[in-house]
Amino acid sequence: MPDNDPPSEIPEVSVMLVDDHAIWRGGVRSMLDDTEFVVVAEASSGHEALDRARESEPQLTLLDIRMAGGDGLDALQALKAEHPRMAVVMLTTYDNPTYMARAVAGGAAGYLLKGVERAELISSLRAVCSGEMLLNAKDLVRSLRGISDHALGSDDLVEPLTDRENEVLRLLATGLSNREIAVILFVAESTVKTHVEHIIGKLAVSDRVQAAVWAARKGIITTAEAV
């Protein structure tokens, strides 16, 4: 069985838990017992998380996505804006490329699913604290690329989309801005803007919203995930 006890030379890491279920927070706190990760704050909503973060200044935050008191992905952006050096790991039940894309764009260092084993959780958090990114943008794009590729060859296209335009369309359809897409694809925002303009022309639609609707209609991304 893996030994998750912290080596004596590793300093403590202050942690904030953000989830609207107290039982879940208690379970994670128990998983972190006897490690270098010390829970210094808890919050049940994104708004409360901002207050707790200002008070305790945690080095690491574990943040749920869907909460009764506000969207965790919006909270992610607010937390990173106020505390850019704080590492944030999304811990959620949703294995969803759309949410992963927003997490990448928002500056999350990791994306883990609830139900993760203790050994994996601890090793993942240690990796994040050592500067590693558990969220790999290239892997994310690859997963998006695998969604309904046949739809992109539709006969009603004015001109076939390039591979890069396919990637931009899928990200655009999740509601990401040009700036956020640029972060994920490691390109300039102006480059994304040009791709979006080409996509709109090739799809013969009026704007990016209609491009997202087209993507949902073709099954490239589900209607629930589209903007």
C-alpha cells in the first residue's frame, strides 16, 4: 500500500475546501489527515470562498464546480484574479470536456473526479505543489477532437474546416471567449479571432453564437454544453 505520509522535510501546505456538501468536505479533510496538507478554511459557495481566501490565504484550494451558492468555475476565475499564486484544483463529479476547457482557461492546476483514491489525491496534490500541471491542454484538445468528427465533413459546409478550425469551433461552442481559447491552444488571441471569422464564413452563419448552435445541431457538442 502506498505511503502517503509526508517526508519530514516537506513543509505544510495550507488548504481550503470549497463544496456545498459538508459531508464531502469532511471526507476530504479526513483523507488529508497525517499529510503535509492542512485544512485552514472551508466554504460552501464560491462567494464564501472569496471571503475565506482573503482571511486565511491558502496555498491550495480544492474547488467543486456545481454548487448551490454559485458556479465553481466562476469562483475559480475570481480566486485566481485575487490570489494568482494560489493553486486551485477542481474536484468534481463531472468528467466533462467543456468544464475541463473552462478550468484550463480559468487557471486551474488540476481537474480530479470525486471518488479518487486517497493515494492518487495526495500524489496529485503533491505534483501540483511542485509546480506540475495536472490539466494538460493538449490532452483536452485531443478529447474534444474525438467528438463526432464525421459531422465536420458535412456537405452543407461552404468549405471544409481545417484541423485547427475544428478545435476552435469545439471550444467556441462551449462558450469560451477568444482569450480563453487562446490560452488553451497556446496561440495569440488575434489568431483565434481570425479562426473564428473563417469558421463563421465557412459555416455560412451570422455570428459565433450561431456557429455554436450549428455545432450542437451536428452533434459536435451536445446542446446542453453549447452556449
